[in-house]
Amino acid sequence: MSTSRFKHKTFRLVIAGGGTGGHVLPAVSVIEELRRREIPLELLWIGSHAGVEREVAAKAGVTFAAIQTGKLRRYASVKTVTDMCRIPIGVAQARRHLRRFHPDVLYSTGGNVSVPSALAAIRMTPILTHEQTAQIGVANRIVGRVADVFAVTYEQTAPQARHHNKHVVVTGNPVRASLRGGDAARGRATWGMSDELPIVYVTGGARGASPVNQRLAALLPDLLQHAQVIHQAGPAKANDDAADLAAARATWPEELQRRYRVVEFINEGIADVFAAADLVIGRAGAGTVCELAFLGKPSILIPLPGTWGDEQRKNAHVLAGADAAIVLEQDDATPDTLRAAILGMIEYPERLQAMSAAARSAGREDAAARLTDELLGLAGFSS
């Protein structure tokens, strides 16, 4: 592959974004795709001081630079004035980093830090911004107006994006490449599960979801007569649920204890957990929904109430509209309702199979490749 049309001998890409995993993991997938294509790379990640992106960049072997940023609130707060003052500082800091780096493209993945970075890049380098959710966030409503390309995950989001940018492309949302290699048998062995009962994987994301955990706790002894459960309950700094559930488990008969495993967080081996799971229960963040589609996993989704533009509910209904998921509102997801929904799926394997196929049809396996092509095109490269 020739790189003669780059401004430099290498493809110099700046990633701007972070705060949460949803804004970070897509960038990692694009980096993996660029490296898979053996494109000579120089990478710089501009992020915030407090987000998860610093650690992620380090693991990916990417140079990291932190800048000031202010939270873009959708409600009145005295902190808004202070935070708004940080944005011009962040713009100046980002401009200095960009001038030193001389990028071919800036890839904005969203979050508060993307705004000063993108503003600094105007007239300096082409900008691509990517919206992971079904609802365009506050940051992308700003960045989208100055970007050369506005990439969105879903067809349903494209009309919204065109209010902010004329050049809108639907790319999908990249998922972790490591999820491709999951092994169901290895997952069952690791967690001490048998192949005689279906496995339900419950997750509230990196910080857990106490309302989901508490509803599950109320029905667990009965549910474990019909299924096995792997439960990611969230870290102790976010809630006490993992400890409380582990204590409750210790009081059960040994047979039921074998069918239930609860941990704070799963990192290594998550691909095997997904591979072993017959059903997934969780929130409806952008990353979760795209992973479920990519892996073809039937799900029960309980959207987090009060998200910007109701984004989690909109994400969830992408899968529900394809008959790949059941959506329960948090107030409606009582233990009895949740139990009925779970049993109504795991007791009918043919329904799970149909939902699995529907989930795969709702995803885009080539999302990382599509985003990579767009970035290379902005850099003036054509294969």
C-alpha cells in the first residue's frame, strides 16, 4: 500500500475524545485497523486529565496529551461559568499540540474534550467526528458544525446529523477486536458453568447498575432453578452490590452457588463470557448495543433513565426494532416482570436463535474499516 499522497512519510492521526469507554473504544478499534493494514503511523491522543483515555492510550502505545476542558451541561449550574472558562484554555493547549504534531487528520470521538480539540483544528487539518449513539450528543452538535465529515452509527441518526453537517456518512460503531475470539466452552470452564442450563450474563457496564442488580437479587434463588448467571455488578467505589450479592450467595445450597458467579468487573476473558452467554441483560449504552449486535446476542435492555436526548432508550430500540431485544423501562422492570421476560426467552431456544440472527443483521461488522477509509480519504490517500 503506497503512502505517497500523505503530507508526511507516515499517516499522522490525532484522536480527540474521551471521558467514558463509549468515546474511547471506537478509536482503539480504528488504531487496530490501521495497524492491521500496515500503514506507517504516528499517533497522538488529546484527552482530558480525569477521563479513562489516558490509560487506554498507554495500553495502545499512543502518545497522550492532556488539556483543560469544561463540562457541557444541559442544566443550570454555577459550575458552568468556571467550566466555560476552561474551554478557551483547552483550545490554546490543543492548538499547541497540533502545531507541534502536524497531523493529517483529527479524529474526534466525542466527549467534552473533543470540543476544544476540534475548534483548535479548524483551518489546520481535516476533521472527522463520530457519534456512537442514536442521539447526537452536545459535544457533537458543536463539533459537527466544523467537521469535514460527520460519521454516525445508525441510519436513524443521519437526518439529525444533516442539521449540523452536509457530509454525513453511516459507518456503524467499531467494537473491540478482542471480542471476536471468544470460546463458549472455555467460558463455561472458567466460570464453573455446565452446558445443561442456559447462561445469562448480567452487566451494568464499568460502573454497574444498582437498580438492575437489586431487581436481579430479588429473583435470583428462583431464577437459578432454570439458568446459570454470570453477574458483573460494578466496582466497590460505585456500589456495594457485588459484596452484598456474594454474601447472599454464601447462604444458598451448594448447587445454586455453583450456578451463580458475581464479580465487580470482568476484563480478561470477557470475550469468552459473551460467547458462553445465551442471553445478556444490561443497560443500553452505545458500546453495549453495538457489541450485542456484532456478536449476535439476544438481550433484555433496561435503558438508564434521564440520559441526554433519551439516548439509551433510542439505542435500545435499534435492537428492539429489529426483534433482537426486549426493552424494559426501569420503573417497569420489577423482579416479577424481569423473571417473566427471562424465562420467556431462555425456555424457547428457537426464539433465542431468531433474536441472535436479528441482532447480527442490526450491526455493521466493517465499522472500523469504514471509519478508517474515511480518515484516509481526508488525508488524501486512495488505495
